[in-house]
Amino acid sequence: MNPKQMEKMMKQMGMQTQEIDAEEVVIKAKDRNIVISNPQVTRVKMMGQDTFQIAGQVSEQPLEKFSAEDVRMVMQQTGATETDAKAALEETGDLAEAIMRLK
């Protein structure tokens, strides 16, 4: 079906579409971020609902449980390397406990 016919048919059904010029789309899940690069994003409005259709290059990034500031603080307080500070934070799950463990 030709795109103009499709658009006309969608309008008859009460659907409106809008292309969105996006550089990157990030979906924040509980345990990771899903990053879509070079996305083609279409917003579809129908029956009071907005739906987004996204196509592009997908990659996943695990979430850091601790901020860079937490890691720096552990490093400053203990003199530990960044790797050791991150490992202590991961093992203990607590900033103060990680510092105590590395001292």
C-alpha cells in the first residue's frame, strides 16, 4: 500500500501520526538501560492514547548500583583503587560498610 493511501486510511480511522526527530532513545528498565541509536520515532495518537513506534540500533547497558561520587568517596577515605572501591561497594551494598572493609 502506498504511504499516502495508508495515511488517508489512518486519518479516516481517527489516527494521527507525527514523526519525531530524535538523536537517541533511552528506556530505563529496573536492571538496565535500553539505548536505541539512530532512531526512527513515530508518535501515533488514537482514541485518546499516544503510542510510540521506535526502530533503530539497540544496545543494553547495565545500571551502576553506586554513583561515581560514592566510588570517589570510598577511594578518598581508604586510599583504595577504583576497582577495589567498586568491588567493596558491590559486595557490601553499603557505603559505610565498604569503607570499613577497605580500612
